[in-house]
Amino acid sequence: MFDVLMYLFETYIHADVDSMVEQDELADELTQAGFHKEEILKALAWLERLAELQEAEETPAWARSAPDSFRIYIQEELYKIDAEGRGFLLFLEQIKVLNAETREIVIDRLMELDSPVIELDDLKWVVLMVLFNVPGSESAYHQLEELIFEQPEGAVH
């Protein structure tokens, strides 16, 4: 499923494609690209849930928290999101790329992936997808994009 999400993000979203594509047409294109129908349906459902979260008029109760609170992960989250991933999420909060609401949306979307353990690179892509889809997160999206893709200049010693 994650491969389908990556393909969609790179092909349509990240490539600044302006045209809207019908879901059936998109599923046909993904099938022709070699993805399995079951994976396509899972990925489209994942994206649909992300869109629902974005379009909601009110932040879901599970995504709200007090500004001075901290996140305690449940056992399933601890297993799926390793210490490196959790540390990266905390780092993104500390540099104001994520806030409590966007962090919770990221965790929700990570938990819906069918991978038993989330690699750090996959986590970064999910954060990009979430920030791209949350109104008002454009600056945070660009900040993360620069953080991830900016190559250091000069010789590395």
C-alpha cells in the first residue's frame, strides 16, 4: 500500500499536477503501472481518510491536546513507530513543523499503514503527505521538504 501512496504523491501531488483524476481512472492507471487492486483500494481509502480529516470543520477529539501536554504512545504505536521515528516526530514538534493536531494526524495515518514497523524514511513521507493536505501547513511543509531534501554543500569530513 505504501508503494501506491508514494507513486500517487510523487506523480500527482508532489509533481504539481493540477488536473483532478477520477478514482476509477486512477485505479486503472495504477493497475497498468503494476500495482495490485487490493493495494490500490487500501491506498485510496487511506487518502480518503486523510482528506476527511483535512475537511473536517472541527478537530477530532483524539487530535486535540493542551499546549503544555506531552504525548504518551500506546503499546501498538510503540511497536510500529520505533524510538528513532518517535524522536523525529518530537523534533518536528520542537522546531514547529508539527503541532499537536498535525502530529496526531500523522500518527493516525502511520497506524493505518499495513507495514508492521515504520521506517524513518517512510515516516518522513507520511509527514509530508499530511502537511501537504492540511490547510495552513504550507510553511511547515516547505520547511520539512528543505530539511529532508537539502543536500549539504561542500566536502563532508
